[in-house]
Amino acid sequence: MKFDDVIKKRYSVRSYKDKEVEEEKLIKILDAGRLAPTAKNTQPQKIYVLRNKESIDRLGEYKRMTYGAPVVLMVCADMDEACFIPIEEGYSTYEMDCSIVCTHMMLEAVNLGLGTVWIRWFNSKELQKSFDLPSNIVPVCLLPIGYESDDSTYRKGFHDVRKSLLDEVIYM
């Protein structure tokens, strides 16, 4: 698929078929994340692949946000690997880095005929505890992945509404 088509086709899928994602597609998606740029190439991302009932159930109340997707990627940051910017005290690029990684994976999923939805509706400390993650591993986002159900569609008046470039871009 052409890149222009991929970025135009992507929307937040909230209804998935009961169909497994093929291993080769999952590997391509994960590899797209691996190739994503990160600050100073620190690559702080740790991606947990949840693909069975038991692991997805560990999301607890946040499981509802996965909309029945057969695979959920829990994108985390290893704070021991995160890039801290010395010119601004306490600032780290870990969320930005993991977001770029997630975007690469999301677009590759669309390229492979799959749907995704970006989720940040959770308490990271609760997920850290539920998955018994070390204290340096911080959940940043969830990425449910699967085949869109036949009745899945973007929210009209929401996903199809975009500001003009004139409203977003300022030339100086």
C-alpha cells in the first residue's frame, strides 16, 4: 500500500473480528517499532505482546478499551534507558520515544490490512503492578491490533474532520 493511502486509511478501530493475527504480520509490526527513531537512539521501548485470554485479562478494568482485539501491545519505557535532556531538569523523552514507536507499529498494521486503536486510558502504576513489571518499566500506551469487524467504521464528524493547514502551520 502507498504511504499516502496508509495514513488516510488509518482510524481508531473499536470493533474486531474473532480472528488471530498471523505471526509473520505481528513480527513485521514489531519490527517497524524497532526501526523507529528515538532520542539519541536510546531505544527505551519494551513491548509486551498480549495475545491470550490470560494476559489480556490482566489488564483488568482496562480490558474493555481493547474492544476484543486478539493482540494487544503494551508499549512501555525502560526508564534506565530513557534519554534525559540536561538543558531542562527532569525532562525525559521516554513518552515521545514510545509514541513514535507506537505510531510506526500502528501504520505498519494498517499497511498489512489490520486495524488498531491507540489507548492511554489507564493508570500506569496499576498496570505495572498487574503485570509485575520492574519499577523502571513504565507503561506508556496500549495498541490493540486485529482485523476490523465487518461493521467497524470511523466516527463520522470526528475522525473525518481535520483542520486546514492554515489553522495548524505558521510560517515565520
